[in-house]
Amino acid sequence: MKKFWILLIVASLATAASAAEKKATKAAEKPAAKPAFATTLNAGLTMTDGNSETLAANASLVTEGEKEGLGSVRAGVEGNYGESTVNDEKETTVENAKVFANVKKTLTPRTFAVLDGSVLYDDVALVDYRVTLGPGLGVYLVKSDKHELSLEIGPSYVWEKVDGVTDDFLALRIAERGSCQITDNTKFVQSVECVPNTEDFNDYLITAEAGVETAMSERWSLRVVLQDKYDSTPAADAEHNDISLIAGVAFTL
């Protein structure tokens, strides 16, 4: 598994570098217009060796963009893997994957309708699958070229299998997302989502993320992201919190 993740990260970066080289000549011939939609490949890898061996890898592919007066889309796939070997005993510390999509339809310059969905797998947290899908309404509290802050609320239905137990229930989804262009090259992005069970508000899921991305060139960026996933009613042998600090590079395709 370790070799697979190393090869995946190296292959991703090699592919991105090759694409950048092929497009360099065209980019030099004419100024690049800012695309309505952009796809970004993110990758991070941390390894240690010695008395203990550890590996932590992250890879994601995200497409997002907006057309004025029409709406916006943010969709992608992300995977995380981590393992630790001490005294020849190997333990998987992280193994999860997520596919997500958020589609907004503009209603007025400040309001929108939204459809949000995701599929999650988390082996360490004993989540075989968790599917969430639902509509909602949202509002931009702040919206400018450099700053954006939005709120979303609506019903959501959850199908899941956790620790071998299958369940489904109606939930309420409350989400917030913001971004700030700190400098011409540095951007801060954060988001928080809470999904409580409508039958028992003590049963809820919270996902939070905050990160900083600094551009090194037109296509390459450095990024640091902190993720926190909280489950108020986890599986019997699982923790409430899963926290990840990810440092890596991003390449805009």
C-alpha cells in the first residue's frame, strides 16, 4: 500500500509537470484569461524512517467555478492514507476517500438554491459508506472579488453503514464557507458543515476545514490545510474526532 501511494503522488506530479511544459509556449504567446471553471490537482506526502516508519499521503482533484447570473459548481474527489510501522508491526492510521459535489443556482445577486451531495468511506472510523444528499437555500453575506462568505441551510437525507450497522435518516444541513484573498498570491479558505439527525439532535456530524494557499507560479501553489471531522455517535471502537494537517502542492490543470 505504501508503494502505491508513493507511485500515485509521483505520477500525479509528473503528469502535472508534463502538462505545464506543453502549455508553456501557448501561455507565453498570449495573456491567459481567467477561466470560468478551474480544475486543481492537490498532493501531499510525508515519510519518516528509523526507529519507526511512517507514511502519510493525500491526493485530491477539485473542479470549481462560477458563471455570473447562472451559478457555481464545486466538485471533487479526495483520498487520504497513513500508516505507521514500529518493531515490524504495521498499523493503518488513516484510510478514507470522499466524493463530493455542491451546485448553486443563482436566484438573486445575493441568494441561491443549492444541491449538495457526498459519498464517504473511512476504514479507520469503521464507516463502510455514508451518502448524504439534499437541496437547500443560501445567501452570500459577503461577495466581492477578494472576499466571500456564504451560508446554506436545507434538509438532507443520509444513508450509512457504520461498524456493520445500516441506517438511514432525515437530517438538517447547515453549512458556511468563506474565502479571503490575503495578498495577490495568498488565499485563505475555510468551511464548516453541521448535519444533525432531525429525530435526535444529539446525533450529528461536523466537518470543518481551513487552509492557506500561496501561488509560486501561474499554475503551481503551496498549500497547508487543517481538517477536522467530528461524529457525536461514532462506532464503538472509533474516536469522535479525526484531525488531519495536510501540507503539499497544488497544480491548476
